[in-house]
Amino acid sequence: MRRMLTGIDLGELDSGDLSAAHRQVIEDGWTKTDDGALLLRGLLERYAGDLHAFHDVVALESAVNGRGVVDWDLPMDDARRRQPLVRRAFTFAYAALARAREQGFAVLALVSISRADTDEAPLTAYVTLYGVHPELPSYLADPASAREAVAEIGHADLPPRGAR
């Protein structure tokens, strides 16, 4: 992930890097289910799967709160694609974490960047958000073993309030 972040100042991210859909998801905020899952309301409303089919709340959270970063409008070549893609992913992750903090929820974000499994193999990015549940295994037990570039971000990684 360090290589992906080269030349990108995460302290200078702004809401202009959010798609309208992601902006609405942030505005809709978070909700907590009866079993303790922390879910983004806007993503939950559009989720079509069975919410009771998961072995624990972390699995449910990652299914509902895991999303690809909008990239259809970006160039295919890495040199022009990497920076806006990374900015969009981290802006969404930071905004979702900040909204969770405002609502009193402890949440982590996993940003991953990898190559799409297509002939063109462009860089793609995903953001997966999940609650902190000390009694359960984390979504990604060992980030160092991941094949793609990953960063796990928590509330402590957010810029100070009012800085963005």
C-alpha cells in the first residue's frame, strides 16, 4: 500500500472525491442491528442478500458494507488511474469512519487495491467497513498476508476534527 500512496497526501482529501452515491450513504449514517452488526443505512437498504445467512456479525458487516470504488470514468492506464482511485477509496473510508465516530460506533475500514480479473486488468479499489468486536476475529486476521495492497484504518487514523 505504501507504493500505491506514493505522491498522494491523504491529509488533503476532500468531499469532491466522493461520488454522489457515496455522499448519500455517508449522510444516511449508520445503524446497529439487534445482534450488534454496524451497517451503513444506505447500503443496507439496497442489500439484496439474506441478513441471517452469516456466521457472525463481522461477516454480515463486510457483506453489506463492502463496496467497490466507482472507477468507470477513470483512464485504464495506471499512471492516470492510481491517484484518483486511491483518493476516492480513502475519502469514502475516512468519511464513513468519521460518521461512525459521530454516532458513537467503533468501526474499522479496510481499503484494498488490486487488479481486476479482466483482460485489461486495471487497478480497482474496494472499501470494506466493519465494527470493532473484541470477542470476534477481525475481518482480515493478518493484513500482511494479503495479496493486494491493503490498509486497515481506524478512528485514530482520521485527521483531527475540523481539519477537513
